[in-house]
Amino acid sequence: MKIKDLTQNYITNILEKDNLDLYKKSMPELFSHYFEYWALEDYFHKSLKIKEEVEEKTDLIKSRLDFIEEKLKDFGFDTSDVEILLFVGQNCTNGHAFEKDGKFIVWLPIEAYESKEDIDIFVTHEIIHALHYSVNPDFYFKTKEEKMNVGRQIITEGLATYLTSKVLNINEGKALWADFLNKDELKNWFDSCEDKRYELYDFVLKNFNFSNKDIQIFWANDPKDVYKYRAGYFVGSELIKDFIKNNKIEDKDLLSLDRVKFEKKITEMLK
């Protein structure tokens, strides 16, 4: 993997000079994507306020990348051309991948990571998104409407979650949440999702082809309501598990499945 580190630019141009325009110039394509789809530029703030914290988080992430790359390699994924971009964002996401010059680059906002477990799980997840888009760019998005499309998210997030559990040999709960929830919180969340499993499936089926900002199943806004607390990841992961069981396909070959055919099979399963 190739690493590009923009965190020193953050230290220089945000912490020292308080100049967002200079910071954005470190990679305009990244910040254009980031502020269009993930964060609100008008509310930009110093999510990390001291140099030492920036450096510590950067070093911690870098220290885990060889382990993650080795796990992906052992599973059969070639990550030699994968580019990892480290920067400081607005603490609104763990990262994703974006297209630049025909390639998909993994971007990681370092402020979102607190532990080795966070890094191992969610960085693996984001790398899988990049691998998926690289093999199958039809699953990528180029508008806000495409990004929010429920069916696209169910498959891409379910696939990344499922494959993360396989690559790292961890259970589904860890792949979904890392150490963000404690044991009791995770059990309660799973119980809530299971109780509403078929309601959630019906909800996803009815909204599969829609993009609506009021649909919050991929957000983490209300722990008391799974419809607003990442239930979409549960549904996606469960559907991918069932898809693998019902079709003769190797796990790593999920990345190359045609989007139209894949979506058709998933909606048939939901029905």
C-alpha cells in the first residue's frame, strides 16, 4: 500500500496559520469530495487542537497498516496499488474511498480513530470499499442521490462488513462496531435488530431504489431506535451472508458481481 500523509499540512495550515484554504490546497480533489458528500465546510473546526495529538493518531494508524495489508493479502486481495490518504477531518465518518484520475483512493480522517481495534476493523472496511469500486465502479457514486441510494448502500456496506469479518477472522458484532459498543450495548443492539429483522427487510425492500435524507438506517443518531442507529449495516451484512450460503461463490468474488444482477438477487431475497 502507498501512504500519503496530509497531517503535517493540517498542523502547519490549520493549527498554526488557521487557514482552511491553504489546507485544502494540499489535495483539492479530496477536500472537494469530502465537503460535498461528508462534511459541512461552513462548520469547519479544529477537531484536533494540538500537534502532539495529530502526530500520535497518525503514528498509531501507520503502525497498523502492515498488519492490515498482510491480512488482506492472506485472504487473496492485492493491495500493492492501494493508496491510503491520511488527513484531519471533521469527525463525522471513519472514511471511505474517492475517485481520482481513474483510481480509487482510501481516505482516513485520523481524528475518528481511538484504538488499534478501531483501526484494524474500520480501515480494513474502507480499503474493501476501494477494492470493490476498483473492480466494479458501477457501485461508486457521483452525485448525492447516488450516494444515498438505499440499495447501493445495503450491498456495498454489507459486503464491506461481511468481508472485514472474514479477512480479520472476527465475529459480526466486532466487524459492525469494533469497540464502540460494550458487550451489553452490543447485545441490546443485536436483539433490537433481530426483533425487527423482517420489518427492516420490508423497509429496505420498499426503499431499495430510493435516496432520501430522512432514511437514517446507516446513521448513528439514536441508540434507542435501530432505524436511526446503523441497522442498515446489520441488514446488509445478513443479506450478504445469506447470499453466500445460497450461491456457489467464493467470498472474494463478491467484488466482481455485476450490480444489476446483484441487486436483483438481493431484492428477490428480501421479498
